[in-house]
Amino acid sequence: MEMDRTVVAEERPTIIDTVTGAIRENYLNANYGLKSWFLTVDHKRIAILYLISITLFFFLGGSFAVMIRLELITPQGDLVQAETYNKLFTMHGIVMVFFFLIPSIPAVLGNFLVPIMIGARDMAFPRLNLASWYIYVVGGLFTLGAMIAGGIDTGWTFYTPYSTSFSNTYVIATGLGIFVVGFSSILTGLNFIVTIHKMRAPGLTWFRLPLFIWSNYATSIIMVLGTPVIAVTILLVALERGLHIGIFDPALGGDPILFQHLFWFYSHPAVYIMILPAMGVISELVACFSRRRVFGYKFVAFASLGIAVIGFLVWGHHMFVSGQSSYAGMIFSFLSFIVAIPSAIKVFNWTATMYKGSISYDTPMLYVMGFIGLFTIGGLTGLFLACLGVDIHVHDTYFIVAHFHYIMVGGTIMAYLGGIHFWWPKITGRMYPEGWGKFSALLIFVGFNLTFFPQFLLGYLGMPRRYYAYPQEFQVLNVMSSAGASVLGVGYLLPLVYFLWSLRYGRIAGSNPWKATGLEWQTSSPPPTENFLATPVVTEEPYQYSPEETEAEYAMTKKENVNV
Amino acid sequence: MSETHSSLVAHQFDDGVQQKQATTLGMWVFLITEIMFFGGLILAYTVYRIKYPEEFHHASKHLDYVMGTVNTCILLCSSLTMAFAVHAAQEGKRKLTMIFIVVTMVLGAAFLGVKGWEYYTKYTDHLIPGPNYDLNHLWEGAGLLPKTQLFFSLYFAMTGLHAFHMLIGLGLMTWLFVKTKRGRFSKEYFNPVEVCGLYWHFVDIVWIFLFPLLYLVDRSH
Amino acid sequence: MIEHSEPHIVPKKTYYIVFATLMILLFVTVAMAFVPLGPFNIYVAMAIAITKAVLVVLYFMHVRYSNRLIWVAAGAGFVWLVILLAFTLADYSSRGWIKVPGK
């Protein structure tokens, strides 16, 4: 294979600069024009397409959140009607869950990095990869259309019988959008599984894989096994709503709780679709910025698979207050506690990785530390909710809202932003401005906590979710939350600005600005279309960092500075 | 290795073996998603069959089990001919592959024909769920069991989804036929035939379960 | 993953035997539906269906001659289907075990 690559390099001399020996051609300048992007089969370009589209959806979902927080500044409903408010939180949830969080890390960073990290030229099925982006876009346009036409007010959970028999909004159209986008997720997962199994470079055994690959593999398993169930469930909701077939309609003998089982069979594991790739990002980053091997590599790797599997056995904890039997509730409660074990293994191992490391506080590392803290809070409050008794008290209150935002925003989005900062020089070949990076990371951390910590208190005091008005005594905490949200908003807008700025003015990064290990740092930035000039051969385990070496280097430079 | 990197091997693969293994695994992973897709319906079926045993028992008797048996025979035969098509492709026999693909398609179409006829009789018997649903005129005991419609909802959802998969299968077969006719496959490269075969057999397996679940709910009394 | 690159060609005779078995099982399952077995009807029907499915998977779909990964893939689908069914039915079958209304 290597011979093959050298032949290519010789046949196409333009790819190598004759003077410096540097690689000139990369995936961005290989060819130009809209067609070269919209018909590309290059996984890196498809990642960019995803990056742009999910960013649009992120800010769309964010603007719904802005409206929600504005409305909740005052106890009475004054900005929007109750119906509009219902639509706002529904569309916020649908856009953020199905069109941002689920595709975020796998479809952008995963798409870009998985083939490079395993030393492959592309995904196993490049055209399928492009198809999955188009399917995403079609699903997205469908849902957007439904929102423009009038929106949907069922909550992102589509609970029956409200969604099938009572809601007067665009349930079927939105549902079809989600049905379609599900296939995009399935195809991405399928592509990852086959790619990781069959496309690894010579010498790249399973235990030499970066942990990012392990976690994306675990995520893909959930995508492939879970997503079809939500697809068929939404199909049944549409049939029930359109044709009244009776499957979820008690009047015709149907059972709405069956819907909840089917819905959460996917939608609980979907939480792990969101958080597992984030954990993979954190494993990469924490090792690089602590200059240490990931502590307990195999435990972290198997914890990913453990979470993927056990994550399928806990869905009933969303149904403690429904008609589910108490015995089933006990089983689901117990298993929900079990799933905390692999998550805790990861948190402990990341902290142990940092221990005695040579830590540098670059922007990605700030996100890592933010993630570890916030994810821990999110995870531990999850244990409160897994308790049958506590859950009955706080079910459907702001406690739940705060809990899952700590996981999804404090966890996934922190890791996503950390990852984007870390791999930005690889993706674009340019550095982002470090000072602004640190500043916005700090803003996001402060803003996030100010937004969501008060919601724990609100929930515990009894404020229910999904209401546009609330009693007077909850106002102070709500105002705090809204104030935090505006800080958070600024924190999210800043990276958008400076990332765009860096495309033109950012410092040239070079192939390995972080002195990181991993195959993606051994190719040029941005990488050439086929990723490597010659297929790499892997001979060692990942994360060959040494804190001692880094400290020695640091001492040297310090001494030199003193001498000067 | 460069000589095996022929036009038959896509650029991302090193050689034909890797490509073959990847596509086969890809199809299997896809079939897993299909199992879960039908799984949601099978769950709904199971829950309601346990909840309404009498309704399911009596409603099921209004399906024509002879038609169902004939259709199962047709599908099993099509699986055999599909296996022969793959066999012929493995041996590089182009003409024979084409013949078996056509026979498989004819059997698949016959299945859909029988299914269509059954749907039509359900329509004339007012057994399609909705405002016109009426089992009373066929069976006087229906008044005591008002939830029989649920059985027919599931019947149409499950067989309808299965028929849709058959249609996709026929589409795949047409594509295979054209590719075979143009001589794209050989002893060395016949993976698409094999992978489409996997799909076809899977759709057959779904029917193997649907048939007893829907048509054979205890016909002894 | 070491694997023989030569495709395994299953003899036609095997296909005929499997097909004949499938047909016999089909008629057995239809015949069993007319035997009064009460609640066991479904178990017999499913046992026969699973046998038929396994035959198709092993021989027509060549899993018998495939590597371990394909075995795992084929098995995973069924295991997860069982998870979906078992946990949901665990709820439905334990309803009303304790005297709390609605539980």
C-alpha cells in the first residue's frame, strides 16, 4: 500500500512543495466551486458541511431559548401567549436534541477525525456519508417548514394521547422531519462501525485506538440499535394521528404508556449518543494538556461500551410517575444506579490523568475542566432522579430541566467547543486567538452555572417545567437564570466571531501546534484529500506523553529566558 | 498490492477483500437496524396480544390462512432462487445469475400480488381500520369484543411495512439485473449480488415471523 | 481479522435440503395452529419460526461460513429485540402486584 501512495505523490508533484518539501495541496484547496462541495465524498468536507448546518440549527434553537428566558423574567405571561410558549420550548427541544446535539460531535468531529485517527483514506462508504448529510438537510428543512407553518406544541417528547388526539399543531410534519433525520444518524453510525472495524491502518490494534474512536464506536452501536425504534414509533404516532388506528388511543383499546416505552427505548440511549462522543473528546484533550497517558486506558475504553449497553436498560426511569408498575420501576431504578459506575470510572480516570501531569491552561483544557465539573454535577443529580422517592417529588420540575442541561449543555456542548478549539488548527490550518478563546470559555462557564444552578433550586422548591407563568416567589431565581442565559449567549457568539476571523487572520498553525500524539497530528494541517501521503504504520500505544519531558523543556526555556 | 487496486475496488479500500468484508458487514449492520425497526411493531403486537387474547384470536380467523400459506411458500421459493443467483454469481455464470434474479423478482411480485388481493378482500369486508371498520356483519360475536380493530391496525402496519420492504427488494433486484446484464460481475467481484441477497433473505425472515403471528393465532376453535 | 479471501461456495445440495426443511416446517406450523394447545400455541409457532429463521440465517445468508464478527452482528439484533420486549413486558406483567392505584 505504501508503494501505491508514493507512486501517487510522484505522479502528482504539485502536492509537494519542491523547495520546502511541505505539502501544498489540502482538502480545502484541492478543488473549488459549489459542486466540489455539494457532491464531495471527502469525509472532511462532509464534516464541514455538517459543521455549518448544525451551527445554524444551534443558533436557531438558541433563539427559542432566548424567547423562553425573556418570558420567564416576570411571573406573569407578558411577552408571549401560553400557546406560543408551549411551541417555543417544544421547538427549542426538538431543534437542539435532534438537529444539534445528536449529530454534533459524531457528525462534525467524528466525521473529520475517525478516518484520520485510524489512518484510513476515507470512511468505508463515502457516498453513504454524503447521503446522510443530505438526509439530515431534508429532515431539517421538513421540520423547519413545519415550524414556519405554525410550529408544534407537544414538547419534544411527543407524548400520546396529546400528540395524537388533541394537539392542533403540526405534529405529523415535524415528526416526519425527525423520522427522516433519524436515518442520517443511522447511516453515520453504520459507517463508523464498518470503518472502525475494517479500515484501521496496519498495526492499529483495538487497544492502540484513541479513546475518541472507542467512544464513537460505542455511540454508533446506540445509533444503529436505538434509532430505528424511534423511527417506527414516530411512524405509529403519525398513523394514529392521521388515520386513528387506535394503537395509542385508549378509546380504541390502545395504550399511551406503550408509546412512552417505545419513545424512551430510544430517547434515553439518545442521551448517551450525546454524551459518549463528548467523553471521547475529553479523553483526548485531558491527556494532551496534562502531558500524561490517560489513566486506566482500558477501563475508559470499556466504560464507553458499558455505558452503551447498560444505557439501553434504564429507560423506564422516565416513567416512574406514569402507569408503569412499581416493580418495573424498581428494576429500572436499580439499573440507573448501575450506569453511573462506568460514568464515574471515566470521571475518576480523567482526574487521575491530570494528577501529577504537566497541565497547561489553554482554551481546550479550560473546557475540559468545565466539562468534568459540570458533568459530575449533572451525573450526580441524575442519581437523585434515579431514586424512586425523590423522583416523584421533583418529576417534571425545573430540577429535571437543570439536570439534563448540566449533562447536555454543561457536558456535550462544553466538550464540543473544547474539541472544536483543539482541532480547529487541524481543520482549517489556522489558530484561533487564544486570549478570546479563554475569555469566552470563562464566560460560558460562568453564564452556564448562573443559568442552570438556580433551576435546581427552583425545581426543588416546586416550580414545574413547561409553564409560561409562575408564582411571585420564584422571580429572583428566574431573573438570575435569565441573566445567566444572556452571559451564556455572549459566550456562544464570541467563538462564532473569532473562528470566522481566524479563517483569514489566524496564525498559521503548522501540523502539530499542541505537540499532541495521534495520527491526525502526523499529517499536515489542513490534511490532504487522502489524509496521508503514505498509509501510516502504527507501532505503539496512544498517548505517549511524558510530563517529565515537558517539565524539563519548560525549565530549559525558563532558564534561557533568565539568561537573556 | 497495487495490481489488486483495480477499477473494481473503490479508492478508500486497499483491496477487494477489505471491500468485500466492509460491504458485507455494512449490510449486516443495516439489517440490525431493520430488526429494531420491525421490533417496535412486534412489541406493540405482543403487548396487545397479551392484553386482548380473545380479540386477537377471533380477528385472526378473518385472515385467509390459505393465502398466507401460499405466500409463505412463494417467499421461501424466492429465497431459494436468490441463494441460487448468488451461487451462480460466485461461479461467474452471468446468464444463470440473470435467470435466477428474474425468477426471484417474479416470485416477489407474485407475493405482492397475493398480498394486494388479500388487502382488497379486507377492503370489501370492511376490515380496514377507520370509520368504515365493521366486523359485526361477518361474525355475530364481534359486538362483545370491541377492540378487534387493533388487530387489523397491527396487521396492516406490519404487513404494509413488510410489503414496502419487498418493493425496495424488487428495486434492488432490478438494479442487480441491469448490472449483471452489463457484465459488471465476475468470479472475483460479485459482492453486490451477495449483499442484496442478504437483504432479500432478511425480508423473507420477517415474513416467517409475521405469518404465524398474524394468521395462525390458534385456529383450533 | 484473518479470513480466507476465497468465497465459500455452498453446494447446491445444501440449499435443497434447507429449502425442503423450511417447507416441512411451514406445513408443520400451519397444522399445529389447528391443534388445540391453548396458550402454548404461540410458543410452538414461535419455536418453529425461530428454527426457520436460524436455517435461513445460517445457510442462505452464509453466516455458518462467516467470521465471528458477522455472528456477533447477527446475534446483536436479536438480543436487543429481546431487551426491548423483555423490559417492556416486565412492566406490563407486574402491573397490580401491589395495591397502589394505577401501578
